[in-house]
Amino acid sequence: MASIRGRGHHEVIVQRRTVGRKNTFVNYVNEGDPIVIKRCSVQSVREWATAEENYAYGLSQLSMRRVFARDWPGDVNSLVYFNGGEFETVGDPQHMDGSPRTEHWVITIKWLRDVPPPVIPEPPAPTP
């Protein structure tokens, strides 16, 4: 069985963003290239999964997950791409640093929509 702290079988993509203001609106701007996080674990949070009917908007889905990873480059403004979906972080990523052996991050994410993942730029080829 794989550990949820760094030996999971999932892969997520993190897109860091900064927050700016344009007039009175919040404007998110991507910061740098997307970052691939390998060997993490993504688990559904069953208590936070609902679907409700709304007269004006139709069916509204709430799907929350937790990501367990050894390292985390994102923050509260980051987007996370996993399994064909785009997710936003909920709250601050939590750093669990009880000991060097068990140190890890726990990030709660909320599903926004199904979209293809961002394109990850290829690293430059080494020069001979």
C-alpha cells in the first residue's frame, strides 16, 4: 500500500496565481509555468460531496478533495488540475511538520469545472 505522504499514485498540476485589482474586481494572473507534482495522493472528502437543485441555476455540484504531498509550491490562490478537472484551493495549504520522516502538506481543493490541463512547457534540450 502506498503512503499518502509522498508515495501516492496520483499526479496533479499546480498553477500559481497572483491577485490584482482592476477597478473594483479581483483579477487573477498566472505566475510562471504550471508545476507538476508527482507521487501525491488525492482523496475524495465524502462529507463535502453534494449536488443540489437550484431553480435559477439547475443542478449545482460541490465536490471536494484533499491532496497529500511531500512538497507544495502553491498557495491559497493557486489552481489545481487533476483527473480532467480544474480545482481551486480552499483555505491555506496546511504544512504538517511533526518530524522529517512524516513531514507533508495537506491541501483541500474544490472542483470548479471539467477542462483540459494546461500545457507544460518542455525543458530545453541539453547542448552537446
